[in-house]
Amino acid sequence: MNKLELSSLYQLTMVRFRLFLREPEAIFWIFIFPILLAVGLGIAFRNRPADVLQVGATTTQLMQALAADKGLTAVTVDEAAGTHSLATGQILLLAIQRPDGVVYKYDDTNPDARTARLVADRAVQAAAGRHDAVRAANELVHETGARYIDFVVPGLLGMNLMGSAMWGLGFSIVEARQKKLLKRMVASPMPKWQYLAAFLLSRLVMLLIEVAVFLTFTRVVFGVPFRGSLVELGILCLMTSLAFSALGLLTASRARTTEAVSGLMNLVMLPMWILSGIFFSASRFPALIQPFVRALPLTAAIDAIRGNMLQGMSMSQQTAPVTILLAWVVVPFAVSLKIFRWR
Amino acid sequence: MTNGAATLGTRVAEGGTSLLLRGVKKAFGDVKAVDGVDLEVLRGECFGLLGPNGAGKTTTIEICEGLTEPDAGTVELLGLNWRANAGELRQRIGIQLQETQFPDKLTVEETLRLFRSFFKRGISVDESIKTAQLEEKRGARVGGLSGGQKQRLAMATALVGDPELLFLDEPTTGLDPQARRHLWDLVDELKHAGRTIILTTHYMDEAERLCDRVAIMDHGKVIALGTPNELIASIGGEDIVEFAVVESIDSPVPKAGSPPHGPGPVRWDPGPGAPVAHGSVDEAMLLGIPGVKSHRVDAGLHQLAVSETHTVVPRIFTALTEHGLHLSEFRTHSATLEDVFVRLTGRNLRDE
């Protein structure tokens, strides 16, 4: 045996790798799942050429007036059939010819239907002879970095770092405790800090792979921009992973069964899935709960990663989220080391 | 020096005391798990803690292993104590705990490499695999091992540090008879290699087979201490006679409240209102037979501690026949540690 093989920290870290790599499900969740999610969302929210909206009209004349606008396709239907098409989502708007003018039937809570209302009315008025008072022309811009996929990639990255760190630490530790392996380990001369350090070391290596694979994929396939420093992006990912490792450790520090810790971890992660702005901006939540939302580690992580990737901000420009993230590294670690149950 | 000490002389001279407990107590809430235990284990000895489940064996051994802090008393291992010398003690002892499940997806060799890395000095991984007779399973995942192989792996993880003192907590519980014997052979080898071993068990045959000395524990106390032979001799009777009776094979009507007698062993059960004077086993009558030292009934089975079995047995037959009783079961065996426990507590080891 060489020197490295005799090092307990090396052995403990290798055990973590082996156990991880021999768990195919874990590999799926950490490496494959985020990519599938990004692909799915990328397809669903891809930037299409401006939508052509489906509308219906009760007379042929009205239908032709509507169809004259490039933004609409129109069909002729009677009022009853049109109402049914409206209810089943086949058309967004039904234009009904009445003796005294035109009535538009549509759902005003649906943004597409509201657009259809504006476009349809413009077409009807133009057909009736209205002229624009001001001459207007369009200049179209499709800016990388302003698309939904650009927004959601940092969110998915944050979510993935949270999941892999929390499950990676929390579940494994409680499983070892439940199987009395933890007790057996402390009955040996193993330095306790090395047991926890091995988790962090293996997490670090996994993190490199996880982040690199995901970001390379989104870069190549979607052209997601990296406007900030890559080194700082790496540091932010590392801090995120450490913060959630600490939280995972805290969650696992007392639990005796894997069932208990699974429930506990979902409880801890659930508010962040909803509130931390993975899929939409966290600023949509009411001002009243904003302080809480901002204090969550995932909100801070995603904000900071978005700032780096999309706006090219440096860490010194993002002191608030970086400070919050740091606090989430230090405090849970300190608390869990105090209350950790070794048997 | 007395004769008795002289036989142990070489050992004592070589080593002295490996483990010393004085007045050790531990309570969990209202339950006194260990209630004032004193023990001394000599170097090179195989010492057994024997007792039923819940007697305090595991708590005692875990106090020795430094995993549980005693409420009172002193614990000394190899002349050191847990408070001042924990680091050194961990290096010098080997521990096998009850119910450790090693990770299923590691191999035998990987598991042992891991544990070997914790010790500054010790035997090689190969050697530990060889000692535990796991050569064929070296590359196999732990999840695929049998119960006996898993237990031998646990033993190997305790041996990789070449410990001066080895703790085995219920090493054969849950194993099939063949795996048990296999493990006993392994312990035998370790004994012959001169290691000090402390083991707990609730199998008296295991204690008799493996241990130089045994402490019998019950309700957190040591109720007997000595070599298996000394303990067996201490209850007086050299042999145990066990029998069960039926009142009369001629009795045509089964008693109300009793099931009809089928073939096979029948339990003697007087039932409510049954005539007691006639046909029942009279304790005074049995104790009156010369050579019978004691009597107790356990689930219809009468147990007599007797000396000079060959002369006593015919007298028992005669006495029972005179009282109109017929035997449905009869056997004799040499007294065991089980009988010692029964005599001391009035309960069977496995009652709990």
C-alpha cells in the first residue's frame, strides 16, 4: 500500500465517490435531470417568430377584414359554434357582427386573448377606412440574455446545487446513523472531522463536473451568455454548494431514520422551490414577505449567479446576496457541529 | 501463592490486568441498565458477559468501549482511561458492535482498507481477510454476503488495528448453527494467538465453549463470576433430571377445561378444581428422595438437580409409580450455565 492509500481522509473520500458512482439513480438526478429540464424548458419557451393568433368571425366580410392582418388567422363560424371554439381554446377571440357594430368575445385574463383583441380591432377599423395618425415603423431585436432560457438556467443551476448538496450529505449521514455505521466509525480511531471533510471534498469534485457539464450544455445548445468572470461564477457555485452542504448537515445532525430526514429536507427545500425565483423572478412576491424571500440561501444564490451570468456583475457589486450566502455557510455548520449525534 | 493462582501464574506474570471496572453505574431514565458492576479481566483471557436480553451486557461493554459515559465508577483499559487517553485507547482496542451494517455497495476489501487507514499500526488488509476467511469474497460487495460472512467482516474490521483488547458484542446472534461454529473457530484462533477478548452473549453454550471466565449478569448486576466449571459446580447438583407426567393412562374422561390428550408429550396440568392430593406431583415427596437437591417446575416440566444420577433415577421412577403417575417425558443432562442462571434467578435465559 502506498502512502495515499494509508491516509484515512483519502480512503473516506474514495468511499464517498464509490458509493455515489454505484448509485445509478443519484447520477441521473444530479447529472442528467437538470439537462433534461433545461431542454424541456428551452423547447417550451423558445423564442418563436411573433405568434399568429387564431380568431373567429361570424360573417365572411368580417373574417376577411381580420385575415388581412398578418398577425391573425381567421375562420368564419356562427355564434354558437364560435362560442364553443372559444371555450375549448381553438380560437382566442370571436368577432360578432351586430347591426350597430362589432362585439369582441374573449377572456381578458389571457394575455394572448388581450393581444388578439387589440390586433383584431385594428384590422376591423383599418378595413372600415381608419388611417394611422402617426407614421410608425418597427425595428426588431432578439437579444441573447433576455430570453426565458437565459433567465431559467441560473435558476436550475441553483436548484440543482441545492438538491445535490442537501441529499448528498443529509441522506448519506442519516443512513449511516440508522445502520449503526456512524457508531462503528466513532468506535474506531477515525478523526471525526475527516468523516465530514470527506463529504465536502467529494462534493467539491462532483460540483466541478456537475456545473461544468450543465453550463457547457446550455452554452452550446442554447447559447446562454456568460457575461461575468468565470472564476467568480465558480466561487459562487462553490459557496452555494457549501451553504447547502451545511444546511444538509444541520438537517441530518439529529435525525435517526432516513424517512425522518427525507421529510425534514423536503420541508426545508419546499419554500425555496416556490419562493427563490427558480422559474420566475422572486420579486413577484408581495413586499411584505420580501425580506424572508431575500434571506433564503437559494434566493441569494440564484440572484448572485444571475447577476454574474446575465449582467456581468462582479462579486463586489453583489455584496448583499454574497453576504447572505456566506452566513448560510457559517451558521448551519457551526450549529450542526454542536448538536451532531454520532450514534 | 496458592495452587489456583499458580495455574494462572504465567499469564498474570506476563500481563496483569487488561480491563478493570469498579462500581460502574449507568441509568437511562428510571431504568438502571448497569447497577454497580466490578470486573477485572486479565491479559490473554477470553472473558464472557452472559445474560438475557436487557441484562445490561451491551451497556456494560459500550462503557468499556468508551461509547457510553458511565454515571459513576471507574473504567480502566490497559492501564489507561477514556477521559485522558481516548486517542491512544482507540488505536489499541478492536471493536465489533451489535448490528453494524457496512455499506452494501462497497467490497470486502474496500471496507477493510477504509478501516485499516484509521490505525497507525496494524496487520495488512490481506492478513485480516485471511484471518476472517473471506479470501473468496475479497472483491464481493458487502450487500451480497451471508449473515456469517458479514459478521466475520465485522470481526476483520475489529482486527485490522492488531488490537491488544478485542470487544465482541453478541458476535453470533442471528446466525445459523453452522455460521456460529465457524465464528467460534475464529474466536478460538484469536484466543490461541494470545489476544484478550471480551464478549457478550445470551447463548450459554457459546460462553461455555469460548470463555475462560464468565460473569453472569441480570438486571444490571453481576450475579455470578467464575470459570464455567466453577459456576456449574457452584449450584451443587452435578446433573439435571427433567421429566413430565400424565396422571394416569387409564383415566377415560378428559378433565373439563383441558384439551383432549393427543399423542406426543403431554403437559401435566391440574386445572381448576382438579383433585390435588391424588395423582399430583408432590414436591416434598421429590425432595425426600436422597440425592435430589432442588426442584422447580417450568411449563409443566419438572427439573431436579441431582447428584449420583445412577442411584437417584430408579428412586424417582419408583416414587412416581407409587403415586399413580406416568412419565410422558424423561431426560437427564449435565448441568450447564443455563441451569446456573435458572438456579440463581428462577428464570430461563431465553424467557425475555
